[in-house]
Amino acid sequence: MKAAPVAEGSLVAAGVSATPRRRAPRLDELLPRWATFAPALLLMLGLGVLPLVNLLYTSFHTVSWSGGHATFTPVGFAHYASLPFDTLLRAGLGNTVIFAVFAVAGQMVLGFALALMCSRVTRGRMFYRALFILPILVPGIVIGAIWKLMLNFDFGLINQLVELLGFEGRNWLGDKETALASVIVVDIWHWTPFCFLLLLAGLESLPQDPYEAAKIDGASWWQELRYITLPLMAPAILVTFAFRLVIAFKVFDEVYLLTAGGPGTATEVVSFTLYQRFFTEDRAGYGAAMAITIMFICALLLVMALSVRRRSEPA
């Protein structure tokens, strides 16, 4: 006589667990490990490696157009050998260094001062933060239009204020002595909020124990800033400086919109020189060599800044 089948519910009631169902394998378990990284690798290859390889290949050729087709003629390192003798590039490199040094220095000082003041504000903190970051939210074309009107020689607001103070107005964008300084001022106004945000985040993440101990010891505000805030903020300051230095070295929009590199070569920068060689003169091979050189210089500056930051970190 066959035994009656035992119901699953009776097994559970008797404390005996039923056989669990087999879980369906996930997709990442079925695929090999390298396949899970394939989308990221393809994205990196498409966005970074392939354009760079194409640019490097073009830099060793002279590109000519005929019938809508491009002809690549190998020239070796001829384009790279011609770069040191390019007078426009030399002028642009010198102006870029001056621009980067003064613009980034002004942005760091103003951004750190604004971050210090905003970190100590207790009422209306969100209002001041929103007010200080407004310039970085304005599109570049709007910034160019605003400041070109303000710096206009005939009816600009800056000359009107200068004349109210009893001085003579200047052709700020048309004079070789003031054109580059005017572009630097515009860039400081535009990018100081970037430094302000990064430095404010660094200030708000600092530990409070050293400040409490300093207050107990009777330290002044200047002593706190010199012996506590600046040493603790050194990594954040160096990172902000590195990012801004690289971005400042690639400046283009302010120069293009305000002065177009003039008067003469007073505001010529390397990015604008690259634009002229590549697009205006249609020298794709030479422009590609110049672009590779500029990328190498920017990468070198970034590596130097990050190495200094690593050395400044406590062991």
C-alpha cells in the first residue's frame, strides 16, 4: 500500500523546510568579468582615445582638400619643428602665461576671501552663496556682450565712472597697454565663483577641534587663519589652483568675444592662435600639431600641481 503524499504546508508546520527554488542567475554572473567593463571601455575609447589618435595622426600630415575629399601628405615632424619659429604662437604663449598667472592669482585671493566671509555668516548664508555664484552661471556670449558694452570707449559705464572721478577715459579694449589687463579683469569676474565654491566646500569640511583649542588658548583671528586654516586648506587650495590654471591656459571665449586677439598681438593667446591656424587659415596638420603641444603643456602643468599637492599632504 502506497503512502499518502505529504503536503508542503505540513512540512513547514512540522519544522521541516521545503526544498528552496533555484535562483535565476543574474546577467553579470553569466557574462565573463571583462564583459562587464566593456561599455566603460568603449565609451572611453570613443570619447578620448580615438579623437586623440586622429589628432596625432593628422599632426604628421599636411591636409589638402579637393573635390570634397581630404588628401593626407606625410611630413613627419615638420609641423612640430616649425612651432618654435611661429611668431604669433610665441606672442600667444607669452600672453597666456601672463593671463594665467594674474587671472588665477586674483581668482584665488578673491575666492578664498569670499569663502572665509561666507563661512562665518550665520544669517542669509544661502542668499550670499547664490549671489556670489551668479557670474559663473551667465553664458560666455552674454558675458562678452555685457563687458564689451561696459568697456566701450564712447558710452561705456567704466569710462563714465572714471570721468566722474575726474580722470580721462581710456580705450580699454583698443589700447595695447590696457587690453590684456581688461580681459584679465573680465576673467576674474567670471571664474572667481568657481574658486569660491571649491574653497568654501573645503572650509566647511575642516575639523572644528583645532579651532576650539585655539580659542581656549586665546588665539586671534589672524593666528587661526595662519596656523590652522591655511595649513589645513593647503590640499584644497592646490587642487583649485591646478584646475583653474589648466582652464586659464585654455582661455578662448573672452579673447574671441572682446578683442579677437588685438590690438595687434596684445591679447593673442595660444587657443586663439590655434583657432586661427586651424580654421581661419585651414592648416589642419599644423593646427593639430599645435593642439597636441598645448595638450602636453596643460597635462604637464596639471601633473606638477598635483605632485606639489601630494607633497603638501601630511604623512
